Amino acid sequence: MCGIVGYVGDKPAVPILLEGLKRLEYRGYDSAGIAVLEDQGIILEKCAGKVSALENLLKGRNFQSTFGIAHTRWATHGEPTDLNAHPHMDCKKNIAVVHNGIIENYRSLREVLANKGHIFTSDTDTEVLAHLIEEYYEGDLVEAVRTALSQVEGTYGIAVVCKDNPEEIVAARHGSPLVIGRGQGENLVASDCSAIIRHTNQVVYLEDHEIASVTREGFSISTIDKVEVTPHVQEISWTLDQIEKGGFPYFMLKEIHEQPLTLQNAMRGRLNYDEGISRLNGLNLQYEELHHINRVILTACGTSWHAALIGEYLLEDFASIPVEVEYASEFRYRSPIIQDGTVVFVISQSGETADTLAAMKEAIRKGATVLGICNVVGSTIARETDGGVYIHAGPEIGVASTKAFTSQIMVLTLISLLLGRMRNLSLEKGREVIDALKKIPEQVESLLKNDSYIKEIAREYYKKNNFLYLGRGINYPVALEGALKLKEISYIHAEGYPAAEMKHGPIALIDENMPVVVIAIKDNVYEKVLSNIEEVKARNGRVIAIATEGDEEIARLVNHVIYIPRTLEQLSPLLNIIPLQLLAYHMAVLRDCNVDQPRNLAKSVTVE
Ligand code: G6P
């Protein structure tokens, strides 16, 4: 949600900033801007639209600057217009600020500043920061930023430059991630590592309430209360290849096709066949503590919340532990009851979603053991939880989550297996699960080969306006996720329902214009789902079924069947979601949508 990049070094800054912005565009892409220091002062260029629009604006211009900041925006306060794009400047045009987050008390700050004569040119909350820093600036930019931030309520990741301090970027963080990249004779600041990995793999993650002064030679970090901080430099293991499209037209398609590998990575080194159990050292819990768990709360947003719903079935089934799943945005406002033995898992691909962070903090405050399941190494959730499990899916760039979802399910399966084997799950069952898990990557690979058939189905339905997705049991969340994928990227209205609930409302919508995707694998509710399909057919609905390989009976009943290899019912979501991801992808492409950057969405929502 909004991308920040800053560069100070000996190379021309503009191409580096533009390239960084493009890599961050998945975070927000409704407007973009840049501020660089040239001989005549700070040059500010910004416009509504994607980074390519900014690039066009700068084309043919000759910039000398080796120092600057840039931003790609996802609007919160003020429409995505040229004026509202970042950077924002003070009255004297000496100071430029880019900001990610929300300044909650900006109205009162703006009023005070306006009364002092400051002139505002945008509708954004961010602009108050530029004027506030101007108000306190007396030659020391770090001090001015520090004092300004002490007046601010809300969240921020900011980068600030000042005409009088050439070659210093001041960065600060509270709630919105920022990372410093350490280069040789150059240093960078960014919202995340993807913007800087071309230049360095040495990074320092800023913590909340920290301010950094970044220059060409180095950087120093202190807290907002002026306590010096020793930077902890970490090495990023991602490569540039991993964040490029590798021949696929879209990141989303690349990421769908990576799933055989990412699922393998999620379980690599974590299975012990002899004992029929998994090994998850990152949980940081002793045997007694794991044994002591008597209740689990899973909290997350979006696709990660759907993974949590699947986790609920898995934990209850394998480990017989009572589980609650809660939207992170609701959890913190609910007075959650945390007792001895309650463990809270916060699930997040990015590890930075504001609502999930707030839920994490609430759970920590209430004294729960809080564990993270996330993808981005070094993210806030990874750092602030008691322990956790990385899903190791590699960078996910497409806004609609795909490979992170399946890897989250994989990790939840491993956690359920571990806790199950410490309770009543038999060795035999544990080994059966491991055997089935090992086949999953290959089975996903075989499903991906169905791509052209799924594209044909998409061609038949892409002009429809509504879709219904039905599933039962552990595949009900898969129906929700299938519907979410479709609406996110194709803007077709789609709803997911437990199949049996259809008769309590959605059935009223069914006619020949309502395609219904039904997950109807051979599980213990198969016959009942067939009855639901009959109900749809009786009302002329069109049915696309996800069914078990070899099931010919269903083929006679429905309009299209997508066959899924056999696996354990508990692992079936890992396979059933694959064709639904592909179906959503093809429909969106046929509708000419920008699959990787759907309108109004952002990959990482760092505002509440
Ligand atoms: C945004 C993204 C979704 C994602 C959700 C939670 O809404 O567009 O794809 O599922 O945030 O993100 P997280 O990083 O916490 O999993």
C-alpha cells in the first residue's frame, strides 16, 4: 500500500528511482511522483496514473541528480489526482516528503498550520507533514522530523529530503514498513526489498518509532526519543529473477505455475516419516508448551483469512483442538478472551497488513502466545511474534494471492499434523498424511497442464456478470477463495457459499445466466453436493464442477467437469483451488483487465 523509494549515491538517481517504483507498483498504482535535487533546487514531478505515466512525463529531460525520493500511491485521503500524488512539499519548496500510512489527526494539524499561514495545495493527510517539518526546521533535518512526528497520531513510513541538506534522506517508521539498503558508496530506502535488490542484498529493517539519517557514506538510526540504535544488517536471500516475470505475461500466472515448487519448499525438511510427524522449530515452543495448547485462534485478512478457515478444519480434524477464526479487523474490537493455553496464529503473506498487525498487538497485550505464519522474511509479524513458521513461497507480486494461499494451507497442515501427533492422531494416519503431502506438488503440476481446457471454459463464460461458488466442509473456504479471485481480478460479481446454504437464499438468483462452480469431489458429502447440483440444474443454472478423477456420473449431470487427482479429503483444497485460480485468471485476461494490478486493490494494505 503505497511504495516509497529513495536513493543517495553516485549514480543518476532518476532511473534508479523509476525502476524501484515499478517494482513497488503492486503496492499501489493510482499516481506516482519523484523529487530530486538539481542545481536550481528540488525538482518535483508527479501525476495521476501508473509509474509509466510518470516515466512519460520525465522522458527527454536531463537530470543530473544522484539523490532523491519517489512514491507510488494507493489513495486514502484525497482522490488520485496530480496534486494529491506524492511527494508533497512545504511552502518554501525546500522540503519534500513521501509517506505511506495515515496521519489520523491531520485535520487538526492542518488547521493549526493554516492559521499560522501555511498554504496547502492538496487534499492529502501527508501534506501536513511537509509543513510541520518546515515549521520546526532550523538546519537539522533529523531533529525537525523528530519534533514533527511527536505531534502526529497515526501510522507512517516516510522519507524526507531538504534542499539545504543535499545527500541526506531522513526516513522514519511507525506502522508502515521501511527498509534501508546498504550499498557501496550509495544507500537506499524503500518500502520493501524488491525495490532495492538490484543494488544490494544488505538491508536493515527499521523498527517502529525509529528515525534514520541516510547519506551516501552510511546511515545512523535513533529512536524518536533520541536513543541511538545499533543497526542490524541482514542479507536478503531473494534474487532478482524471483521478482521478474520469467516469460509469463503476468506475475499472477507465473505465481500460479510456481506452486509445485513453492509447495515443495513449504514442506522441505519439515517432515519426519518415521514418526509420522512434522518438525517446525520456528514455533519456539517446548514439547510441554505445545502439549498445553487447548485453544487456537486464527486471525488474518483476505485470502489469508480463507487459509485460516481451512486451518480450522485441519486443526480440529487432526488435533481435536477447538479453533476460532476471526477477521483481524474484527478481532481487536471484540474483547477477545485469551486464557491459559490459548495460542493465536496471525496469518499474513506480507506480514505487514495493518489490521493483522493490530490483531497481533491486541493478542500480545492480552498475554497470548502469538505465532506468525508469513511469507516475507523480516516483516513486522515475523519480528514481533513469539515464533512462527515461514511459508517460503518467495516474493509474491501479483496483487491477487495464489501461491501464498496454498503454502499457507501447507503450513497449517504441518502445524495440525504436529499438534495432532502429540495428541490422538495415530502414527499410521500421520504417515498417510505425509505420503499424501509428498504427492501434492506433482498433482498440482498435472492440474496446471489443464490450462487450455480451463481457458476454453473461461471463453464461454467471461461475459457473465455473476457467479456462484459452492463447496462443503473443508472445501467451503475454497469456494470463498475461488469467488474472491474472480471478483478481485475480473470485476465479475461472485459469491462463495456452503453448498447446502444455497437453498436459503442464493437459489433465488439461479437461472440460465448464473454459472455455478461446484466443488464436488468424492468426499463424505459427495451425494449431498450432487443433490445441490440437481437443484441448480432444475432451475436452468449452468454448472462447472470440480470433481474427482474417474467420476463419470457427475459428467452426465453438469455442463463442464474439471477433474482433480485423488488425495486425502483434508488435503483436497491444495488441489481444488488450482483450476479456480486459472479460471479467474483467464476470465480477467479475456475481459482485458490488468490481472496483476486490479483497480482499487493493493497487495499489502498497511492502513486500517
Ligand atoms: C490485500 C491483498 C490480498 C491479501 C490481503 C491480506 O487485500 O489484496 O490479496 O490476501 O491483503 O494480505 P496479507 O499480506 O496479510 O496476507
